[in-house]
Amino acid sequence: MLKKIILATALVATASFATWDKFPVLPEHKGQAKVGFVYGIPAEDVSTGDIYAGARFTVIQNLELGTIFKYKMFTDVNGKDGADGVFNLPIMARYQFMPVMNAFLDLDIPIGEEAFNRDGLGVHLGVQYSQAFGMVALGTELGFQVETEGDDKSAAPWNLNLGAEADFNVNNMVTPYLGLDLNMFIGKASYDGKSSGPNRTGDIGVEPYLGVAIAFNPMFALDLSGRFKFGEDYYGHDDTEMYFDAHLNINF
């Protein structure tokens, strides 16, 4: 049982980012907020519940800034209470330097509970390409992630991520979508400035997801999705992680 409790809180400790989306930045002086809930099953007999609220805004033409506050309401391990509390805080910036290309930089500020957050500063940067093909909008992303050592003097290996998403514009109200994110470790973890542990290069995590966005009007839309994570070497266990998200988008 103790092993499962440790697993439940450690599953999210591997530094990982998710940019707001893979598509062009919002028009100048336009913004979007979202509030939502994620129910997770990260391992057998383990469930989690997270609430979050975020906002993004294009402060000048082509430059979008955003952040998301996330709180773990509960971790249930076969009926036993696990960790709860605040997640690290992401600060996100995207710049659209071509009509179909964005550059992004995300900083993960270590303010969260130590039980399920990395202790150092996380840095995630990369590029995105998006293009419309008839009724299908394709968004892709290539990113690279590193982190500094925190008070615990440890840092995860470098991480390379590649992702793609297809949104199907069925009509003005309903937009189904599906996507796939791939993560791969590069090198070793570090402790006190030195490489530590086995070489993790080539350890891959695969994350397919699918969902639907339902627009009630130009201001409000409901987004429902499911994400699944595979990769025993990458995630450190052979369970399929499942996460189900429901959130409301508010355009302003």
C-alpha cells in the first residue's frame, strides 16, 4: 500500500509541460479564460481530482501571455487519502513570427507541494506549426525541456516532446479533435550538479488524446476530453494512465 501511495504522488513529479494549444495565438487584445476539472486514474486503485483556472491574453500583436493555477483536491489510494495541494505555476509566452509558425517559452515556477511537484525551475521552449486543410485544422509542436536543481539538489533528465493535433470543424458549434504527444528523455537525471542514475535516453512516453469542443455562442464553449499515457520505461510503471478533463472556455 505504501508503494502505491508513493507512486500516486510521484507520477506527476516528472517535469512535464503542456502548452495552451498548438494553434495560432489569439488576435491582438483578445483573451481567453478557462476553468475546469480533471479526474485521473494514474495507476491501479489510484484516483485523483484536480481543479484549475487559467487565462491568456495577446498583449500586443502576435505576443500571447498566459498562466494556469492548478490545485489537487484529492488523491485516493484504494480508499486511503494521499497528497493534495497546489501545483507548480506555469508562466507561458508564445510569439507568432509567421502566419503558420509560433515560438513559445514556458517557465514552471516551483511553488507547489513537494509531494507531487518538481523542486527546481522548469524551462520549456520550442516551435509550433499550424495549417488549415479544408475542414481540418492541424497543429504541431516540437519542444525541449530542462529544469534546474532545487532545494532537493535533484533534476530530471532533459526531455524532448513532439505533438500533433487535428481539429475537425464539423460546424460552428461542434469541433471534435484528436491528437498524439510523444515525450522522450535525453541523458541522465542529476544530483548536486552531477549525473545520477541510469542513462534515460530513448525512454518514450506516448500520450494519445481525443475530445470535443461545443460552442454555445462566440463567448462560451465546453471542452470534454480524455488522455491516455503509455510507456513503462518513461513513466516508471506498466499501468495505463487515464485522465478525463472537462472545462469551460470563456473568450473575451
